[in-house]
Amino acid sequence: MNEKSFLDSLEKLLVSNFEVARNVKIENLECDLFAKYFDTKVRTFITAQDVIDRYENFEYFVVQFFPEPDLQKVEAFMKDVETYLQMNTFPNEYHMSTKFNVILVFNKGTNQIIHFVKKYRFRKVYKFYLHGWSEIKLVAVFSDENKIYQNKDAKDLRKLIKNHISLYGEG
């Protein structure tokens, strides 16, 4: 699996619902692929002006390739993702969720990175869920072994990668 074909296939998958950009630098966050999705759901009564309630969902995909498996670089990258999420999430009465799907791709893996990915957790609740929540789903792909590892929250993201990018393996 090479970097270009991985990004091409993922972009093809996301482009129908997400705004996709490659080689992006936004504030401190620098990544190979960045995709953004926003949706507002509104329930109305009789006419469109009689709004009962509404909620907003935000979802992001962030893909980063690491030529060498360096735990310090991975930790720094995840801190940048957390900072970006916190600076660009504006919880209010209409905010339901903000989800970051982070895919880290390595040529080869190390036990340190596998341990970091499996133990990683970021979830933030705003006003006891009345103003929604934010979470980060983290997946690491090791291209030399065709293995995928994820944190607890990212089981659906792992399944998406397996099904649409054709990477199979246990992790």
C-alpha cells in the first residue's frame, strides 16, 4: 500500500459527504488529508417556522503518514488534534456532537505505538451532555503488516478502513 493510493481511495469514499483537502496546515495542525462534515437536523411542527428543536453534528477525518514510527511525534500530533478540536468546537444548546476520526499510517509498527493507540482516549462532555460532546477516534494502520489497531471508541472506523481500503489483519 502506498501513500497516494491510500489517500486516493479514502478521498473517493469521503468526497460525496465531506469537504476534502490534501496537505493541509490549519493553525498548528498539519496533515496529509483533512475532511470536514457538518449537518443540522431540525424537527418542526406543521410549518417550517414552528421549530421544535434542532441539533448540529460535526465530523472530521484527519489522516497523517509517518515514515518512521516515532512515539514522540505521534503524541505531539495528537496534542495538535486535541488543540484544534478544543479551539474549533463551539458548544451551545444546538450542538450535539463533534467527532474526529484520526488515521495514522506507518510503514512499520512498534509495540509502543500499538500500546499508545489502544490506550488513547479523548472525550469531552459539555454541560452534562446538554450542549453535546466531543470525541476522538484513533486508528493506526501498519502497511508492512497490513494490520489495523484502534482505540476503544474507533471500532466503526476500523471497520470502514477494512471494508473500503482493502486492508485486512487482526489488531
